Amino acid sequence: MTSVKHEKSTRSIVKTTLIVCGFAFLFGWGMIPLYRITCEHVLGIKLVEGGVSEATAASFVEDLSRTITIQFVANVNSKLPWQFATEQQSVQVHPGKLTEVFFNARNDATVAIVGNAVPSIAPSTASLYFNKTECFCFTEQMLAAGESRRMPVRFVVDPALPADVKQLTLSYTFYENTVATQRVADTGSPLPVAG
């Protein structure tokens, strides 16, 4: 009798475990589209692998009848001992025209640190029309102790940007990439060591 109860208990545990694992798998699988929707449509972060190509940017026709104001905001996470600023507070551009601006970062720490910049566009509806051909946010940025770096951002605003949008804000926040920083401390290189 005890063996039957034990067998039923074991089956119940296995069944519960399989259900929990199934839900965990579905939850993990569902997080990918939810993450994309949240980033692109709520936070205004355009999730693309790198920037658009120069050919794509060149294919846009400049709309001289419209001027869009692009404001720039530079932030640093409080745990990262860097200074980070934009060289211009804002620029006025015609949709379709390739534009370049610069940001400056400086590592105030006494050790090398690797940072990653997270971009966002406001209003979020405009993020799909803001195309970067070059951006420091696509790569890890390693700055040695006391090192400064001038970093370009090249972008073009798609002429299909809705007519009611007259101003965009491009914001970057730098965070420390602690894994890459530790790699630099251990090996002297921000890149993984080939095994």
C-alpha cells in the first residue's frame, strides 16, 4: 500500500515538474517578442544589428520642405565613473539628409573600464524612422584610466516620419560592462580570449 502511495506521489511530482518546465519554456520563448515590443514601441529603442548601410541611407531623398529638430541627451549610470557629453545640444536637419554629430566620453577611474551605451529615441513612435549608419552604441567602448574619446553618430531621419513629429530626442546612457571590464583586468584585452 505504501508503495502505491509512493508511486502516485512520484508521478504527481514528475507531472508537476513537467508542467512547470513547460510553462518556463513558454515564458522564456514569449519573452523575446515581448522584449522587442517593449523596446521598440514603448521605450523607443530600435533593435537592429548595427546601423543601416550607407547605401540605404543614400537611398533616401532629402525633404527640403521639412526641418526636424534633433535634441541630444548624454547620461552616465551612477556606478560608472565616466564623464559623457554631447558636443551639440541639438541640430536641425531635413529628413533624408545624412548628418553627423559627436559625443565625448572620459574615464575618470584609475583603471580601464568597458562601457556600453544604450540609446533611446523620443517620441517612441519616431524610433522606426531614425536610422543610424554609425554609432558607438553598437560596440563595447574600452577607455583606459584617464582616457578620453570623441565618438561619432551618423544618422538619417526617414522622410516617411509622420508630419506631426517636428522634434526628436536621441538619448544615450552609458553603463559599465562588468564582464568585459573584468576581462580587461584579467587579460588586458576587452575581447574574449580564443580557447
